[in-house]
Amino acid sequence: MSAFIQQLPALTGVVIGALGSYRAVARGERVRFRREREARWEERRLAVYTDYARALKKSVTLTYRVAPSLATTRIRLL
């Protein structure tokens, strides 16, 4: 029994070291996952903003093309 008691501090150190190592790796993975998730959201956000800007530009262009014909129609009616 005394041999086990003599080795107990070393075994405790190994267990504590393993737990510390696990926590460090788990935290690193969590941080990496969050960073990658943010990057994916940035890409999606950029794509959505680009699509929105393209649709808005089309709408404004169409409005500018239609507006002169509406103005001439209104003048003719008066």
C-alpha cells in the first residue's frame, strides 16, 4: 500500500495535467469554431447586401426609364 501512496502525487499530477490539456484544446476549438462561423456569416451578409444593391439599382434604373414617358403622358392629358 505504501508504494501506491508514494505514486499518488504523480498520478494526481497526470490527471490534473490531462484535464488542463483537455480544457485548453476544447477552448481553442471553441474559439476557432466561432471565428469560422463569423467568417461564414460575413460571406453570407456580403452576398445578401450585394443582391439587395443589385435589385435596388435595377429598380431605380427602371424608375428613371419609365418616369419620362409618364411625364409626357401627363402633359398630353392636360
